[in-house]
Amino acid sequence: MASTPASARNAPVAGAALAELSPDTTGMAYIPPARARALFRKGTVAPTAGWSAGFAQANLIAVPSDWAYDVLLFAQRNERACPVLDVTDPGLARTELAPGADLRTDLPAYRIWRDGSLVDEPGEVGRYWRPDLVAFLIGSSFTFEAALRTAGLPLRHVEEGRNVPMYVTTHPCRPAGRLRGPLVVTMRPIPSDLVATAVRVTAAMPDAHGAPVAVGNPEALGIADLGRPDFGDAVTIREDEVPVFWACGTTPQAAVMSSCPPFAITHAPGHMFVTDIPDTAYRYT
Amino acid sequence: MASTPASARNAPVAGAALAELSPDTTGMAYIPPARARALFRKGTVAPTAGWSAGFAQANLIAVPSDWAYDVLLFAQRNERACPVLDVTDPGLARTELAPGADLRTDLPAYRIWRDGSLVDEPGEVGRYWRPDLVAFLIGSSFTFEAALRTAGLPLRHVEEGRNVPMYVTTHPCRPAGRLRGPLVVTMRPIPSDLVATAVRVTAAMPDAHGAPVAVGNPEALGIADLGRPDFGDAVTIREDEVPVFWACGTTPQAAVMSSCPPFAITHAPGHMFVTDIPDTAYRYT
């Protein structure tokens, strides 16, 4: 023990020395963010997990400006689920997170909401955009996945070519103005001997949802069946693995469904905005 | 080198083994937050650095509700200076950060602003409170001072019984709505061999302003004379020490002075709200 170097004893890469890196099944791990966005603009539709590794990704929610304070306050009061990375001025579809990007076209898939109901899931939203829309870009757990992968952790949804599984929990968010709704979480199966590494890697990245909200015990979150996620796809959980749950940027969509603002545009769950910001900019240590 | 245990090589307590702990000159380091607030409510006026060590402190800014979105957006866009810990609903003077506290009476000193001008500096603000006020509680660098002290770092302003020195820089904040203004920073003199420790300790606490915005070179921030702070008091900088600058929660007050909202209530610089939240709740690793 005394002769084990500190780097192997404590560093997040502990697992990497023992395990193969989780495979790059998308083939998109090393394309620059601008190239990813160009593919989505041209019509490619895919979950963005595993794309442009090392760059931050973001959830999108755009609402009429008279709902903007409610959304921003909801995000502040529930920042584990809703870490705000940028907010646009009304009508603008540009963000400092990727100056060349257009928020109306550069995500792989969107959702259109009227009075809390999903009415369309288009590939671009130019025809839906309004001059009073304020867009919120909210941190994504996909941002910490490159660091998890480097640390030797499996990313089962990427391995299996699926969207990450997301579950609507029975845990209520703290309400804000007219917005209320339940916490949504993502789940990743983690081998029991790597759970601590997963906690440490993600805890340092609160703008990507930070540390898990729960490790094991899905019942405590009100999740009855891990095989039936509310968004995304089920993934295989192996014998030696524990389900680990992180707060999810789909939470604002659940609030839209519960609170029924007259109009909202969001990304489709798992289909994020790929930014130009390196994930290291969101790592606090 | 190889025989040095990891804990001494890398841990934030490195300095503590070599140096005396910075003295508790206030005599208030170990009183509970509720007791500190009771003293302030009864009329004690003092900077809160060194009070109730181990509990988070917060800056206060309250504005009429029609300015609340501007303040919240300004905070989001300048979160190094303005990490929001809580936002009240209009008119309420209570916060989840200290359920028993009254924001109108429990800080040691307040400032009243009309059209960007300071018009009063009372010990309580009951007569100024309005039903449309929204109060923002913003993280304070005093929150990380207990961790700095435990790590063996000097807290010169506490040692010398002064308020922390604060400087208005020439660095503009990112504007938000009607709010704009310069970044304000605090300065602590740090021995050169402990600067890295100061960075590591504070980087893990972004809700207390996180890592320094600059180490040395005050001219780059537009600070001409460290002996003449814009708020607080000058402190001694010793031969072997480097001035280290952190973003400061007085930044919203500078925005009030620049942007002239019709009315605002803030804390007096350095005279914070002492919360019931342990500082560990804001430590990300």
C-alpha cells in the first residue's frame, strides 16, 4: 500500500489502468463541434452521447419572454438539474457557447410544446421561432462522459448504440413562479468498484449536473422498472453493476409538461446542442 | 520525495503543518450563525469575516420585482462574481438558507440606493422594505476563509481587525437587460509558496466565488494603488506575499451604481448575511 503511487491510489484514472476504454461506437468522438452541428443542420438525427468528446453539451429550452423569469428562477432553485450555461436575449438564436451556431437548426432534434402538450418533433425550428423567445442552454451529463470514459468507466448507452435512459422521479423540484414539476434523472450502470471514481469525476463538474443524486435503490426515487425509462432507451445492467442516477437537463421539459406554458421549444431528450466550450472549462478542480 | 505521504504532498492542509493558524481576532469564530444574527439584530455592526467559521455567508441585493429578471440574468452571466444561493418570492424576507432569519434585520449593516445613489446606511431596513422586493442571496468569499485558515493561509484583514479590501476593476461584466457595471474583487495577500494551495482550496467552492480571477499584477485589473481600496480597508502586504484577487459579491452594488435602478437594498460591503448552511455544502470535491 505504502508503495502505491498517489496517482494510482486516488486519481480518477484508476480504472483506466485495469479496463479497456469504453468503445467509440458512434465514430463521432473526435469530430469538432462545428462539424457535428453541420451534420445535424443537414438532417442527421442521433443522440449526441459520444459525439465530440471533450466538448460541453447543452440542453435547450426556449420560452416566451414573459415566462423567462420563471424558467431562470426554476433553474436557480433546482440547479443540480438545471445548471444554466447561457441565456439569450429575446429572439436571438445565437449563444456565446458556440458563436457560429444557430440554435434553430444546429441540434439533431427538437420538440415543440403548446400548453404543455408535445405537438411536433422537427429537425429544425425556423418556422416555430418567435421574436419574443428566450433560449436557455442548460448543462448536460453528456459533458462529463468523456471524463468518465477516460477514467475507465463504461458508458453502456453509447456501447449499445442507444439513447441514455431517463426516468421521471417522484422527487418534486422546488417550484418557481408558475413552474413546478418532478426531477428527471439519467441512469448509468457502474461496476461497484468504480462507483467512487464516478462520484469523484462528476462531483468536480457541477455545471454538468455534478455528483450523482443517488447510487442504487431506484425505488427511493420512485422508479419502479429500470427497463422502462420515461425518455431514451433501456440499457443492460450487468451482475456486478449498480444503477447510478444523475440529475438530468430534461427536468425543464417535465416542468413544461406539468406547468403548461403556452409555448416552448426544447431539444428532444438526449439530442443536445454541442458547444465549442472544452469540458475542462466546467471542471472545478 | 518518494517517501512523502500523498496527504502532505497535495492536500490543502500542506501549509498548516508549517504555519500557525491565522488568529481568531474577532472572538466570534465559533459562535453559531443564529447567535451572530441575533447580535446583528440587536445592533452590533462589524464586518462578518471571521464570524461563525464553517458556515456560508451571503451578499444581499433586493430590487423591485420588475428588475428581478435583470438581476438574475446579470448573476447568471457573471456567476464568478454573482453565484446565486437563493432568491426570495416578492416581499418575503425569509430564505431557505436560514429559516429562522429575517433579511430585514439580521445583517450587521445595509445600504439603501435610489436611482444609483447611496442614500442611507442603516442597521436594519424594516421601514424601507416593500412588498414588491425580490431579494437575492449571493455567495461570499468569506465562505471559503475557514477552509483557507485551516489550510494554514493568513487572513490579513481578520488578523488586523479590518474589513477585507475590495477594488472596482476596469474589467466590465457581461451586461444583462438594464444592468451593467465593472467587476469588483477582494484581495488577500498570500505567501508565494501558498498561492497554489489558495487556488486549490477556493477552486472547489465556486459558489463562494471559486478560484482567484488573478494572482499578482493588480495593474492588469486596473488597480492603481492597493493601499486605496474602493470598499473596505487596506491591509498590510508583506515582503514574501503576492496579492491574490477573487471575484466579489459587491459587484451587483457596482452595477446598481452604474445602472441606476430606481430602488435597491444591499448589505454594506463586508457585512454579510451569515447562513445556517455548512460551507461543506458548497464544496464540490
